[in-house]
Amino acid sequence: MMSDDATAQLGAEKFVSLTTFKRNGDAVASPMWIVGDGARLLVWTPADSWKVKRVRRDPRVTLAVCGRTGKVASGQPVFSGTAEVITDPAAVTRVESLVKRKYGLEFRVVTFIEALVARGRKPRFVLQIALTPGG
């Protein structure tokens, strides 16, 4: 599948399994909301998350369509790419609005519960992902 087709497909999905890599090479997968933005995929995530720390050290990632719990169906294609941490407040706010538009009520419920549990809203960053051509 061409990377543009894969980007469009993944950007339209409800959940993707985003895999980042520890210092020792071990893979760590997390189910994530995702939005497409042209040739890039965007993930909105807490600034203090381990995935942000891992991407800063090693930008390699893989993505696969998954369910809400992160389970990837057998035979589901896995796409490789690189991620960049975006911290610019205007960019983060723009991506938040894209996520809010895509996920609607689910976004509002999840962020409300998160704010209650965390006693306030956590700062967010964006992971901007470019798929590797043919990957």
C-alpha cells in the first residue's frame, strides 16, 4: 500500500496501536486516537507520557489499526514511520480541535474524566508521524 493511502486509511480509523521503542529496543504499544493532516498523522498525548520520552530518544514508530483496548486483529498490516514531538502551543491547540471534532462526545467524556482524576488538565504535546514509503 502506498504511504499516502496508508496515511489516509490510518487517519480515518478510530483507534491505532502506536508502538514506540525503549532504550533496550523493546517495543511498547499503546492504543491511541489519531487524526490525519495531509501527509502526516497526528496523535494528541500528555506531555509527560513515556511515549513522548521514547520518541524524543528514538523517533521510530509502528502503527496498526486496533480496537479501543489496543488489540490488533490477526493479519492487520503494520506500518512503519518516524515521529516528531511538537510542543508549539498553537500547533497543539489546532490538533486538539481536530481530535475534538473527530471524536466528539467521546473526547469530551474522556478529557473530563481525566481532568477529574488528575485534578486538572494535563499539558499536551503532539506526535507528528510520517509513514515510511513502502513501510
